Amino acid sequence: MDWLEQELRDALARKEPPADFASRVVRRAERPVYRFPRWLAAAAAVIVLAGAGLEYRQYRGEQAKEQLLQAFKIASVKVNHIQTEVQGVGK
Amino acid sequence: MIELETRPEIALDFSELVREHQSMVFSVCWHFLHDRDLAEDVAQEVFLGLHRNMASIQSASHAGHWLRKVAVQRAIDAGRRRVRRPQVALADVAEPVADTPVRDPMLKETLRRLIATLAETPRMVMILRYQEDLDPTEIGQVMDMPVATVKSHLQRSLALLREKLTRRGVREDRWTG
């Protein structure tokens, strides 16, 4: 081994971490891990999706109802207009 | 509803493994990252990974190999994630004092800083060679790299360091006495 390699060995000698490193790691590792069961997560996802689906259906229903009422209004105005015209012809 | 997961049965073995290998894991991270706080964080994550994988660890020596390999990978990943390259640029490396006596501590720091300027793969190869005293075959296994590539990195890095030290006026006869 030449001088540079010897110097490298010295320069890269192992270093000790802080004195409390090991105890901190062990404490962190032993900290309880809370985990939701998979079936619960899946059930929650299904409920959320079903709820969202219902909401969307209701929203589309409301939209359709409004469009129908609007159509009725327009048709009613037209019918009134035609009725007025027809009555005018007889006179 | 919520499962509480504790693993007290492996706590003793795990803490022994931490104490046994902490300087190896921490040093790999520290020498590679040249940042003490980051090295400590990465080393902690390495051991927490070991704790999660304790079921697959068959022996103390297996744990040692596992830790070394994961420390190498995590240190490289952390280096890539870091916004800046190692906070050491060649221009910042202090010049060793010309007439320093044998084994000047400043020279060690200069060498560490020069190593920190190497690209990530040769830097890790040098750390495994001179910190961990691994031979090229073992380094190849840890880094999933052909032995010839490891040897090539070692030769090129040594030549580069020699050249940079010589350019800075550091000669062999100055510190071998």
C-alpha cells in the first residue's frame, strides 16, 4: 500500500455517530405503528364513490327538471301567442 | 377497528444490531454526503428499514451486509435529492501548508474534501475501499457493478487525487518523512 492509500485509510476512518444515536433509533423503531386494515380502507373508498355517484345522479336530475320547466315556459308563451292570434282572426 | 402493531420480541436483537453497525452506516453516509445532519437522518432511515425487514434477516452477518448495501443506496439517493451538490467545490478545498510535518490533520480534511468532489459512483467506491476495507469484488457486489469497473474507478480516482495533491504542492516525501 502506498502513502496515498494509507492517508486515505486514515482520512476515511469510521466515525462514531452522536452518543444517543442508537437509543433514538430504537425508540423510533419501537414507536407503535397505526395501520388501518385494508378492508376498512376499501370499504371507505366504496362508500365515498357510491355517495359521489348518488350526488351526481341527483345533480343531473335537478338539471333535467330545470331544463323541462324552461321548455314548458317557452312552450306556454308560444301557445298563448298562437291563442291570441287565433282569437284575433275570428273577430 | 385500528390495529396496533408493536414488535417488542425483536427489540433486543435490533438494538444490538444498531449498536454494532451504527458507525459503519453513519460513516458511509457521512463520508459520502459530507453533511453530518443529513448523514444522521439517512443512517436512521437505514436502521428503520432494517427494523421493518427484520423478518427477512437470517443472521447478524446478513444484517451487516444488508445494512451496508442499503446505506450505500440511501446515501446515493439522498445525494441526488439534495438540491446542491456536496457543499464542497474544488476551489474551496484548502491548500495544505507546504512545510507541514508528517500526518498533518489538515491533510486528512483536504483528502476528505477532495473525495467529496468526485462523482457519486467513484466517491462511493473509494469510501467502500478505504473506509470499509472491501476488495473490488466485494465492492462490486455491494454496488451491483462489474469488478473491472470498480478497479477502473479506483485507479482513476487515485490518479486524480494524486494529481490534485501534487498540483497543490503536496508531495510524497513531504509527509512520509
